[in-house]
Amino acid sequence: MRLTVAGAPAHATEGVVAEREVSPGIFEAAEGPVTRYRRAGERVDFKLAVPFFGWLFVLPVRHELRKQLRGTTTGMPWWAPADRLSARAATVLGALCAISLFDGYLGTLITQTLTYVADGLGVESDRSQGVTLAVVRLAIFLALPLVAIADRRGRRRMLLIAVTAGVVMAGVTALSPSIVWFTGAQTIARGFSTSLGILIVVIAAEEMPAGARAFAVSVTSMSAALGAGFCVMALPIADIGDDGWRLLYALPLVGLPLVALAARHLPESRRFVTPHADAHLAGHGGRFWLLAVAAFFVALFATPVSQLQNEFLRDERDYSAAAISLFTILTATPAGIAVLAGGHLAEARGRRLVGAVGLAGSSVLLAAMYLTSGPAMWTLSLVGSLFAGLTVPALRVYGPELFPTSLRAGSGGLITFAGVAGAASGVLAAGALSDALGGLGQAMSILAIGPLLVAVLVLTRFPETAHRELEELNPEDAAPPATPAPSSPGARPHP
């Protein structure tokens, strides 16, 4: 990309790209998200270091560079992280966003399709669907050893195994002759996709500068939401016949070449290859239980709210598959804006305030959505989704921030286990309460108490981690290792 900037200064160090003079009147990038940058006089030539999604940022970066070189702005633009990204960080983030598409699609697949799977396989009981959702949550027992291996053998390898195996098992699910086969195949697939989501956040946190971790979580979450959106947009395929849902499970197989391309841009995490001490979870019990309790009670409400929404719209509001798809797209898609805004606010205002406000607002509004119909239901779902979007970068980043490198992925798996326990409990409780109280609305109102309590916990007990390096939050990683780092690339030191 080329641009001409009249009146460019002799040197520009603030903004999206920091310059250095390599010869009289010739400047290159000292730091910035570019693989090529050269300014000679008033002409600038640059290429962004963002694979797959770089085209989205070319015009905003070009506009910002013009302002920067004219001296009409300083610092980072509102849409960028607080800290400037390096070329490596931008490349890793682009690759993680591409892989996050699969995380979103695989993670939402069973939620969107279970009601159609049940019809196609002759399952009529709502309780049976609830049991299937609960059993699939046992996939965490597969995810736990996968992420624990990532703490010993490396994040990159396990990430690529997780995304590939998750896609393949989705294809196996498409062949299901019975609900038992379906449940078993999806349990394995969910194990890989769960570990995938954990490792994406871990790598993002370990690669980004201190002022960009929440931003990285927000953009990878937006990519995951886009993947989920692909699933929602394809949902009308389920209405073409009893076996239409099978096509939705086979569809991710066509995306495997994208995984291979993303792997080329994804190095091993820089903090993993940096020598670091072995730590023990026992020394971090306070942080672990704080996050685990929060994960449990948030999932107790958030999971049934999202996973039973299609059942609610179909059975209690008589929506067709196309109407459900339209409702989900129009009320949930704008939440992507809130996720991006949440990443910016979490860096500028702090994680605690943004997370607490998001939790309180989303729990009240989404519970109320289940008690209404018509325009009020659409409005409450939309605004509730916006509040929910704020919590994603503000709270999700806490997991990798509060644990040292040797525990980061494994502790994330255990916290996810707590969330899975809450999710399974929430789905089962929602079904039982719905049967007892005569509808999902009353059930959701009771379960909404959980995230409201967590909002108070976040404000009063969570530490503020914004703009603090991981080594400051985890002194074990800052301490010099007891033995020299091994010479083999990517090897894990063992002091």
C-alpha cells in the first residue's frame, strides 16, 4: 500500500508505526504491525503483517499514518490496542483469528442444531436433549490432559491438533445413526474444541504487549463469533429434510486448508520458549478458586440462556428455522461491536468495572427476554447481548494473566472445568425448573442470580491487571531459571 503525505516530519515515533532513519531522508519501521515500511520524502510504502484479515485494516492504518505523519495525532487510535503491536504480534494475532473461526463454529454447532438432530433421530423428549447437552459437557475430561500437555510440550502443536481433530470429529458426527452415536462423537469433538478455545487465549496473552491482551481477546472472540455466525446463517439447511442437520456437521471439513495456512504464520509462544520456573497450583489456590467460582456461576446462567434459546423460540414462540436464524443474527451479531469496545474499555478503564457492568446488565436483560415476546423480546435480546459482549475481553483474559507460564494452560483447563460444571448444572436446572414452573422464562429468572453475585465478586475481590506485564503478575516467570535453557528449538526447560 502506498500513500503520499505532504509536509511529513523528519521523524515519527508515536502512533501505529515508530520510524527510524536508515539514511538521510529515508525511514523504515523501528516497530509496528508491518512487514514492510519505507518512507522517502512524502511517499510511504507499507505492508501490514496481519495475515487473512489485513485487508480490513489497510484503510484505517493508512488514514492513521497520514494523520501521524502530518502531526495531527499522537498515540494509538481508538480502534487499536493501547500498546503498539510488533510485526510478530500482529502476525500471530491474525493467525489466531483465522483459527478462532473454527472455535466459534464448532462451539455453537450443537447449540444451534440439537432440536433438529433430535427430530431427525426420533428423539422427542426435552429432557433427553438436556441429558445430551450435559453429557457432551463431559468433554472437559478430554480437554484437561490436552491443555496440560501444552504446558509441557508447547502451545502451538496442541492448538493445531485440537482444531484439526475437532473438525474431523464434527464430520464423524454427521454420520450418526442414533442419539447415542451423536452424543459420543460430539463429546470427543467438544473436548478438542474446548482445548482449542483455551489455547487461543493463552497464546494471545503470551504474545501480546501488556496494553493489548484484552484487545487480542476481543478480536479473537469476534472471529469466533463470526464462525458461530456462519453456523447460524447456515441453519436453514437443517430445514431441507430430516437429515439436513448432517450437512452442517460436515461443512467445517472444507475449511481444513485454512488451518494449514494459519499454521505457517504461527510460531511457538515466545513466553513458552523463554526459560521459566516450574510452579505449583497449590501456591495459587486463592486465584484459582476465585476464578473457578466465578466461572461456575456465570455458566450456570449463560449456558442455558444460549443453548436453549432455539428450543424456546421454536416451541414457546413458534418460530421457524429461518425466523430463528434471523432473530439470532439481528440480535447477537451487534454484540461484536460490544466485544471490541469491551477490549478497549478493559484496557482504558480496567477489567473489573467493565466486567461487572457487563455481567449485571446482561443477566437482567437476557432473563427478561425469556419472559416477553414480539418487539420487546427482540430489543431485550439485542441490548442484553451488547452487555454480554463487554464481559468477554474483560473477564476472559484473567485466566492466563493470573497464572505463571508453567500453569497457564492447565489452570485454564481447570477453570473451564468449573465453567462446564456450571453449564451442565444450568442446563439440567433450566429443564427441571421449566417443567416445574411452566416455562423457560421463570427458570432463567432464577438462574440469573448467579452472574449478579459474580458481578459483586468481580468488583470487590478481583485484582486489576490492566497494563501490568505477565511477569509482574507472576513473579515466578521473572525469576532467573536454575539451569540454562536447552539448545533445541521450542524445548521446554526443566529447572
